[in-house]
Amino acid sequence: MMNIMTTNNLTVAIAVPLEAELVEAIRAAHPAVTVLYEPELLPSERFPADHAGDPAFVRTPEQEAHYWEVLNSADVLYGFPNESPAGLATIASSQKLQWIQAMAAGAGGAVKAANLSPADLQRITVTSSAGVHALPLAEFAIMGALNGLKRTAELAADQSAKHWPELRTPTRLASGSTVVITGLGEIGLETARLARALGMRVSGTKRTVAPIEGIDKVTDTDGLPELVATADIVINTLPGTPYTEKMINAEIFNAMKPGTVLVNVGRGTVVDEDALLSALNNGQISYACLDVFAVEPLPATSPLWEHPRVMVSPHTSALSAAENRLIVERFIDNLRRFQTGEPLLHTVDPVHFY
């Protein structure tokens, strides 16, 4: 249970690279809060929202000691130390620390990997950036769906070969097609909004089954085979948890109708990649747009790299130039909630890690 800080002597430490103007935005929004930000202790960003920073960056022994001294003095951290599970495991020994704002939408995986004790999991609240990435992920998912419907992989292959087919092949309409979204959370609902704008019919899954406006049918995971049987497109937005591992497997692929398009913007572990390759090769899946994989970076030996009907994206579909600003805006609001004792938004479940 989080011990809410209601006094004014609250200290926040910035543990990851962040633009100076956004640090100042936090200070301006909460002038009574001490915000510790020492950029010389942090790697530089190589691109917008590069939370890990330049991997070539190395602190001197004195800087390393000071970095941890700063973080251990904080009640609240913005980012995991060194943006890693190992950094989280180290800082968990700080008895002062109460809350960490994580940079990732799927921060539960890092929390699980840190292997914190049950006591630390209860004492330290972690909030994710879930929702911040909803629009870019949804746009990417719709791009993947349209790629599959419009045969862009085949068009690219013909262009590369300078081949003009004698017979023209029709494409499929988005309007009137059926999309099934596994995971009707913020990303899933934003994807559904864009899909409906194109005239698609949308159904999907949710842990807690309840009607959702604009969604034709909502089921739990047990109802997924029935849903995908009528789908033209299946889009996964689910996080990686023990409950979702290989959820989209041979049974689910076999339940799909031939020619289904698959898009994955959730976590790679949700899809059984061996079963996916079989489904691609037997025609159950006509095209797969994948931003995430069971092992990342995707090994050079993976057949997915060279499959003619697969798009491989290096887990970048959530990135946008606005990401840092959006996370800071989320943090500013949660910091107000933290001080007034209101529930924090987007907390990571310390049991299921999502």
C-alpha cells in the first residue's frame, strides 16, 4: 500500500534523459516539489523519447556514486534507473522511494524482470505510460491492416522485379470488413475508433466482459475462436503476461478463415511465431504486420525476416516526437494526485504485471 505524501517536502528525481524544458514544466506545475535533474549524470538522447540514451555513455566512478545518491534521496522517480530492470531492482532497496513513473506502456514486464520482493511490490507503486502511445500504435495497426487488404507486399515485390502482371488482381475493401481486436484497452479502443472511421465492423476481447459503444461484440479470451472465425483482420494490442503468452496459437489460427490479416502491436510473446509461420505458409494468414517479437532484436535466423508476406518493424510503432511531452503531462497530473491522496492513473498490477 502506497504511503501518500501530503507535505511539501517532496523530492522527485529524473532518472532518465529528458529535455530541459520538460523538466522545467514539471517544476512550474509543482513549485513546492524539489525536482532533481542533473543532465551530466544522464546519457544524451539519440532520437526523441530515447529513454535509455546513448549506450556508449559511461559515468565516472564519482558520477556513478552521485547518480545513486540522487536517486536514493527521492520519494518519486521519473523513469527506471538506467532504464532497466536491474536499475529498478537496485533502487528498490531505498526505503524512501514510494512511486516510479515508468516510460514504457508495458512497464509490467520490466517490473516482473526486476524480481522484487512482495514487500517492495506493495511499498513501491509503479505507473506506466499506457495510453500515451495509443494513437501512434493505432495508426500503425490500421496501416498494417490496409497493407494486408491492399496487397502492398506483392506490389512492392512486383516493383522491385520491374514486373507488370498481365492479369490485374483486385484488392479488398476496408469498408465492410470485420476486425477483431484482442485487448480493448486504450490502444485497442483507439484502434477501433480509426477502424470504424474506415467503415469496419469491430469486435474484440477484454478481461472484464461488458458492452462497449461502437463494438459489435465483446468477449473474454475463451470467446476468441468464435470471434476470429468471421474476421478479415485480427489486431493484437495485449501486453505480455503469463496469461497472454502464445494466446494466438495454432488453435486460434486454425479457427480463422483463409486470408486473414494479422497485426501485432502488443507484445511478441502473445503470438506463437512457429504457428504463425505455418499459418502464413498454408494461407490462413495472408499477411502479417509485426512490430513486436518473442525475442528482440529479432534474431537474424528468424524466417520472419525474409517471408514475402511479413512486414518486420523494429518495435518502433509507438514512437513519436510528442512522446516525452505526453508522458510529462501524464506525470504532472499523477504528481498532483499523489500529493492529494487520489488514486494514481495507470498503475502496474503487482501480481499480473500489466
